[in-house]
Amino acid sequence: MIYCVEDEQNICELEVYTLQSVGFEAKGCSSGKELFAELEKELPKLILLDIMLPDEDGLTVLRRLRSDDRYANIPVIMATAKGTEFDKVKGLDCGADDYIAKPFGMLEMVARIKAVLRRCEGRELKPANQVIQRDNLTVNLLEHKVKVGEEDVVLTLKEFEMLKKFLLHPGIVFSRDKLLNDIWGYEFTGETRTVDVHIRTLRQKLGSAGDLIETIRGVGYRMAAKK
Ligand code: CA
């Protein structure tokens, strides 16, 4: 399944029709809202995402995708109105896999989609991707093992889940509410202070790597962006 997110109905229909005619399953979404509703039903192999959309623009949608564990690995191709616009995209480091400048031909679109699918094949399955290294911090997501330098660090499940979330989305700020919801669950009735307490112990346990977790005043926490 490939989702085409595009509010101009005739373009959207053409994209979907073209993809179907070359053998892909494809579905059109006219907004980010519609896309997220579809994602609840079925995860696609790829998303073709227009930048210019009503309500939420494509970059906002992309950021939401990348900050959600369920969707973070879905390949995304951005459709930009002009070539220059992608510089802005790059600057924002939103994590698109490719971009295609409008107006584009349908053959070009299919070729780009196939190229990205080839490149991203097995993305979630590669064992190499399960080990994340930042400075002297090494985290094995599969085995739930954390090391700072040569030292093993023992984390609680919540601490590990928080660290994993940060590591998978470097540079993205998570609010206390978001962390509470994602890690403790919506039913949790505690205060956002809980997050601060866990961040403090997590930093202490990480020792010299603790500084990788940055406090963004008045907003929340994030993993330092990659340099
Ligand atoms: Ca559009």
C-alpha cells in the first residue's frame, strides 16, 4: 500500500491511478488528518507527501510521522512546489527519504518511488539498526542493553523507553505531556513532574552521556541533534 497525500483532487487521483496501473495498491488522502486515520487501519510501504496541504502542511505531518515509533520508519517522499523549497526541508532536517519537485511526470514519480522502496527495503529488520551509538553511549534496542563506554548501565523499563524514544528521534523535542502519554499511557493520572524525576535518574545513570539529553526550557526534553 502506498498513500498519496495531496489535496488537489485531480493530481491525487492521477497519482493513485498511475500507481495502481503499475501494480501497487494505492490510496489518496486529502489531508494529514485523513492520512493519520488511514495509518490506524493499515501501514503503507511508502507515503508520497505533498508539502502544500490545508490545515497541517506536509512538513508538520512529516515531523509527526517521525516522532511516532509506529510510523518513524515509513519511507516518505516529499512533493515540493519548487526545487528551492527542499532546501528548507533539508534545513529543518525532518527526515524525508527523497523529494520530487512539482510539476512531475508520472513516470518520474513511479521511478522515484521504486528507488526509495529499494533503498529502504528491510529497514526495520536490519539488526545493525538495532544498535544505536551516540558519543560513548551504546544502546541495543533489541536486547535492551545500555552501555556508557565499557560500563553496563541498568535502566528501568520506563527509563529505557524514554531513552529509546529520544535516540530514535534526535533533535526532536518531546513535551512532558507527550512523554507521559506515550510511555506511561493515557490512563496514567500522575503529574508531568513524574517525567522530570525519571529524566533526572536517567541522566544520573548515564553519567557522562547524561548530557546528551537536553532540557528545552518551557517545552520538554530531547536528544541532542546529531552534528
Ligand atoms: Ca497540495
